[in-house]
Amino acid sequence: MLGRAMLGRRGFSLGAPLRQVAAVTSEEFSVRRARLMESLRREKAKSNDSASLTAVLKGRQKTFSAPDVPHPFRQCSNFRYLTGITLPNSRLVLTESESILFIERRTKNQQLWDGDIPSFAELSQLSGVDRVLPLGEFENFVAGRSGRNSIFAFDMSQFSKDDAVNEIFARSTSMIPILDHIDKLRVVKSPYEQDMMRKTCLIGAQAMNAMIRDSKDVKLENQIIGQLEFEVRRRGAAALAYPPVVAAGNRANTIHYIDSNLEVAENDCILVDAGCDVDNYVSDITRCFPASGRFTAAQRELYDALNYVHEQLLKYAKSERPLKLNDLYLHMLALLGHVFEEIRLFKNPPSETQMVHECDRLCPHHVSHYLGMDIHDTATVPRNIAIQPGVCFTIEPGVYIQRHNAEVREEFRGIGFRIEDDILVTETGIEVLTSEAVRSADDVEELMRM
């Protein structure tokens, strides 16, 4: 356990003690499945209330980078959300009377190389399902549920055209796309999930601080990736949540730049977008810092302007009700227009109408997305709905000015900045889950002097 010795002179969090989170219970998995079936029953009632309802979910398969070299395995988030099971090639079937897991047993040879799996009784106890059966019985079980008066709920993208189960689905009366129903459940986090989000965001914030502290005069972008990986793993994360963006200088204007393998120049600012994965819950943080340890005058002016926008967006998210992500985006555009005028970003100031267009061009991504078990979580949930307490999302304004942008004053060209924090909506406002990651230019420079 890391203690106060890991705190900087100004109290920057590099490794303060983490709050322990109790393991999720089988009862919570059971409640999640029951809520899903209730949602599907309401959908079924619109067309055929007397039909039998069967929901089918497919776990992720193991994939390989070479014939005998597997990629790191990460279970399908929907499957893990409903079962807690992390074994490859599993299936979940839900009927209106029971829940059944179908698990692929390992041969003696597979056990020799990969180890054995938990017993079926242990898997049932962990997940709270009624039964656990061998994977080989899956197709026959599903076929027994098909017929003229049956409805299947499943994710079509999980089953290839050649999958034999598609023919079974085709014999049913109709089908229900299941993703919308799962996403509506997952977008609102339970108390357990909120604690997991706090944990993964704290680790991500501490790792970001430690990386910034140790990156003065860094020579290669790839060094930062190694540092991030080390810092999140040493604090208990399974891995980085996604290939991080580590972009020096003008490369920060490529929003999803993930090559991160080039040299860093002395006066470059470095944009780092990274998060970590803790038991399938992920953080997503972006910070920018000068490789030399001190912002140039132009970098400082533009960064301070963007940080002001970020702070105002946090205040808006705290006070505005109902809060909608699309409204937050429109507020960002207005704020960007204001600060761009203040710092005289453009050589020829655009009109009010043109300014909105220019802001959208300089920040071509939305200001927010939902967050949870996936980085871009619950993708079917629209961003024009009122956000409930328990929802996590990001706030990430950015400004990207290519070197060839002749409409902007020369000293600002080639700078790309983004600032991103992770937010939990509460009954009384918001909780900034990544607040321990340093953000202001003063704090960034102070941290790099440590």
C-alpha cells in the first residue's frame, strides 16, 4: 500500500491509499438479468404477449496474433456485466423462468498448457445462474426454444452468417435487438459500479501525475507509453484501457494518433490520452504538458484558455438540470468562441456565425461520451437525453491547430490540446472522478519540477 510519501510537495497524488471495493455479488448479477428480462418482456408485449421469450448472449472468443500466441483476453462487456464470467467462448441463455450458462470445457492437454477452469458449481455460485451446462449442448437447447410462437432477443453482430444458430433464430416468430435494452441498464451505474469507477479513475489520475513528473526532457513518445503501463500496473490495474495517444508537437492534431513512436523536440507540448482497466471498468484521461517543463508563451496562453473552458463546463455540468450531453457540447462551442476572441486566435476575427463554424472545425469531436466498462460506453444511448444520477461520462474540450492553418496567428500553429476528465452524476451535482490528475498550467509545471 502506497502512503503519504508518494505525495508531492503541493499534495499532488502519485499513489495515495486506494479505497478497497468489495467484490460484486451473485445477487447483483441476478438483479441485472432480471431487469433485462423485464425490459425485454415489455418490448415483447407490443407484438405478441403470448410468445415464449429467449435472450441469447455470446461471450468473446480468444483471438491470436500468431497460431499459438493469444492476444490478452478481455470478455465482452455485456456478457461480463450479466454474468461476471471471464472464460472465452461462453454463452448465456435467459428464459422467463431460468438462466443458463454454457461453458467450454478444457481438454487434458489444454489444462496442461492453460490451466483448468472453475467447476460448474463454482461458476453457478459466482454468477448466480440457475444452471451451467457444457457448450456442446447450447445449439440443441436453443433449438428447443424455437418455433412459430417464440421470440429471440440477441445481438445480430455477435453471430456470423455461417453460425448454425442463425437458422434456429430464423424459425422464431420475431426477434428483438438486445443491445438497446442492455445499454439502458448499463448506463446507470450501481453503487458497486460507482466505487469501481472511482477506483479506476484514481489509479488513472495517479499514473498520469507520475508520468508527467518523470517526463521532463523525454526524448521518445514511446517512453511515455512504457511509463504509463508501469504506473497503472504497479497500482493494481490489469492494463491500459486502450492504446494511448501520446502525441508530441503537431502530431497532437491527429486526434487518434496511436503510433506514438517518434522523437520529441525540446519545445514540444505532449498530449497524452490514456486510461486504465480495473476489473473491466475503465478510466479515460487527457492531459498536456511541455517536454521542457515550461510552456512557451503561446502554448501557455492557448492552454489557459482551454482550461478556462474546461472549468466552465464542469460548473455547467454541476448546476444545469436537466443535463444533456448535446447541450454541454453547444455550451463548449460558445465558450471556445469567447476565449478565441479574448486571445485573438484568428488573424481576421470571424463573425459570430462564422465563429461557431470555426470552433467546430478546431474541435471536430463531441465534448463528451458515456464511460463505464467500455471507453465509449453504451453506444446506443443518445446524447440528447437527460442524464440520471449514476451515469458516468467525460468532459473533453479540445483545440487542434494544424501547422498549415493560415487563418490562425502564426505563434499558435502546430499546437494541439485536449483536457479530459471523468464525471459521475450524483443526486446533488457531479463528482469529478479524475480530479487528482493535475490540470492547471501552474500545477503541471510545478509537478515537473519535483
